[in-house]
Amino acid sequence: MKVLRDLLILVLFFSLCWWLFSIWRPFDDPDQVELVSLEHEEKLADLILDQMIEDPSWKENHSYADTALQKISSRLLDSLGLTDYDYKFYLIESSTINAFALPGGNIVVFTGLMEFADSPEEVTSVLAHEIGHVEKRHVVDRLIQEFSLAILMGAFGGGDAILLKDILNTLIKSKFSRGQEEEADNFGLELLERSNIEPSHMGSFFKKLDRHSSDLDEHLELIMSHPALNSRVKKAYQYELSPDFVQIDLDVDWDKVSSVLNSNSSEQAL
């Protein structure tokens, strides 16, 4: 019994340590993020985008689905207010259910995510979350933690295709801290309200992800368990709207989006 008790105490201790480090990272130096200027971010984004263009597996989708994505993103940007970033959104052909932010305000959405979503408002909620990561500079912070400031600064000069590919892979499977995830969620929920989109759409999207999580890549940023999906669903559904809030539906034909994406998927399967 004593051995079992000691083992249980040990497990609880390490669980507590993991939780503390997931919300508080004592070795992070917030000043390092400030050393990476907006110009640095934009330069790095250009280099990564060049790599993506040269890779035939990264194919942009220019169908009605992309038109819908630009309409969705415009609603958010119109309500974002003052920002240092010139946002651009890219729809990439991939069955993966994911979206992620590059440095410099560039956000990549996979067609698989748009196929998975039940409405344009759900996609809007995902984009609002990603914008939160950009505005809070979580993307830069994540890269500094993974590569160090010195290596990241060296990447701005370009020429190292392997390093740029590693950076891109890191961004696709970013593991933000619990605090950063909560910050991005909170920012996204507030932005949705300002954009006249019910924040509950974020809850419905995460709820669907939770139901299908066993079939998805556990490394996807959208389904990382910090914080757990069920708590994110609860927060979105319980978000308190201002008394004068009015939902304004997006002018997007979602049936047409689904039809176009399903058609593309069928053609690729032939």
C-alpha cells in the first residue's frame, strides 16, 4: 500500500508540474519577441510562401470556396480595428482539417477544414482564433522557442531551404501554451461579437472536432488538449453577448462551397 501511495503522489506531483509549465513558462524571455520586427516577420513569411509555391503538393484553391474564404475574412478584418498586420488568407488543397498562421499576418486554411465545417460562421470562428495568435504574436514566440532567436534571425537572409521547411512544419503543428490558446480563444470570441457573428459558432465547431478527434491528427493546433476541447466549447456557448448584439449572416452560399469542394475531392480521387 505504501508503494502504491508513493506512486500516486509521484504521478500527482508530475501532473501538477506539467500543468504549471503549460500555463507559465519561466524560461521564456518576452523581450526576445520584441527583437523580431514586423519587417522581419514579413520577410520570413515571404520566404516560406516562396517555398510553398515551389512545392507542387501545396496547391492553392481558386474556386468559389476561396471567394467565400475572402468574404469571411473580410467580415473579421472590417471589425478588427487598428492592426500592424496586412492580413492575407490562402486556401490550400488538403484533406487535413486545419488552419494555421504564418508570420506577418498570413493565414493558411486547408480545404479539408472548410469541408468539415457546417457553416461559414464556423470557419469564421477558426479564423478569429488564428488572428488572435497573430495579434498576440504567439507565432513569433513559438518559433523562438523552437529554433532560438539566433537561428530565426539567420533564416531572414533566406537560402536555407531545409530550415524554412522545418519552420513551416513547426507552424503547421504548432503547440502553443495553454495561456496562449486561451488568449487566442478570448480574442477570437470578442472579435466574433464585434463582427456580428454568434460566438457559439466556435463552440459548435470545437464540439464537432471533439466528436471526431479520435480520427484526426492529434498534433493539429486546433485540437490540442491545452485547454481541453470541452472547456473551449463551454466557454464559447456561455460567452455573454452585449444586450444590443445582432447576428448578421454571412453572404456565402455554403451549399455551393460544399459542392465545389466535394467536386474537387472527387476529381483528385480519380
